[in-house]
Amino acid sequence: MKFGLVTALSALVLAACGGNTAGDSEETAWDAIEEKGKITVATSGTLFPSSYYGDDNVLTGYEVEIMKAIGEKLDVDVEFMEMGVDGILTSVQSGQADMAANGFDITDARKEDYLFSEPYKYSFGGLVVRASDNSGIESFEDWDGKKAAGGATTTYMGIARSLGAEPVTYDNATNDIFFRDVASGRTDFIPNDYYISNTAVQFFADLGVKMHDLKYNPSEQAIVLSNDDNSVKEKVDEALAELREEGVLSELSAEFFGGEDVTEPLENVDELPVFEPED
């Protein structure tokens, strides 16, 4: 009886060990990327200075260059897929893209469907208005009834809707198109990330728009990843940590944001008002 019991227990242990071996051999999301030798990144290609085409007609920008540097660290190629902001997150969820880099805020709602890398940008909400009259906006209450321009599914357009603004949505327009429409009165304001907006306003200084002094909703921005498993996030976070330690992130920030360092958490942002975006 004892021999039979030992034999049975041995069989169970071997079966359990065999099951663990099979589980360990399952391919992770990172294994699939490494096998094909490239990361596919969804981005807009129209958002200056994060993802845009420079004078040499080559895709560049703060987040584009971060992704290129991550690719070098991880020894894989980086292939960019350009699309409107409203389709970028969907492309990650569907598996069309491995990740997305286009100024996406980390939000609780998004964390239900996606993973995020460690943040590489700390910011808050800004507001672009007509230079001639502030678009008639002096306070957040004045957003009510004004025409807000942006992508339909962005956090900032959700905030504008929650404050009573009328959304005017764009597919994948460049900054100058947004600015010309505000200046002409077709729209009234553009709610968006402060550093992106401020840098673009300075670059397009002759288009008749300016930054309003209203600030709101502190934010952390990161690479958006599929939540299939943690393997890609672990690799990306390791690469980002090395780039931060080497000073590469700060150098890229200074290059694309007029000397500003957006890579460090901001002081006193807890004092800014926070508005919940309308779905």
C-alpha cells in the first residue's frame, strides 16, 4: 500500500511539474515582438512638437524620438503607424499596433483597458484662444456655449463638453489648421496639453492665437500598451529608466519644448482645478 501511495504521489508531482514547464514556455507579448524584430507604434504625425514631420519631411518629435531611443535600447526596429487620434487607442486594443505614443494622459478610465509605461512627461491642461479678444473667455464658466476644437475622444474635449462647450471635432489635423480656425472664429478655443499648446503657439506666432492663463487638470503622460500581459511594459520601463538616468529624456524635452524639462513632476499642481471629462 505504501509503495502504491508513493507511486501515485510521484505521478502527481511529475504532472504538476510538467504543467509548470508548459506554462513557462507560453509565448509572451514581448516574445512576439522580439521574434518579428520590431515594435509597431501608433501616433498621429500631426501633433507638433510631439509627433510631426520636420522640414526634412522625416517623422520626429518628443515622443517619436523617445520611441526611437527605446527601440535602440531593446534592439528592435520601430515602425510608426500614423492615424487620427480617435483611432490610436483602438489600434492598440485590437492588436494592430503594439503601443501608442501621442501625448496620452494616464487616467483611471484608460487603465481599465490598457497598461501604461512609467511617465515621461508631466503637464497640465492649457487653452489656446484668439489673440484679439481671448475668444470671450475669462473663466472656466465662459466655456459654456463656446466652440471647442479637438479630437472627439481626447480627455480635453471631454472636459470641454463637461463645462458646456460645443465640440468641433477634427480627424488628424495639424496645429496650424486648428489655430487658423480659432483665429477666424470658426471655433473659439483649443483645450489641450499646456506644453504642446504653448510650444506650438510660439512656433506659429503669426496665426493670431495665444495661450490663455487658465490652467487645470495636472497630468502624467506615458506610452499606452496592451494589457495582454506585463512583458512589454517591463521591457519599455527598463529602457525608459536607462534613458532617464542617461539624461536623454531631459535632452529631448529641452530640444522639443523650448528648453523646458517636462520629465520631472511639477510643483504646486495640486492647487489647479480638476474637471472630470464627460464620456
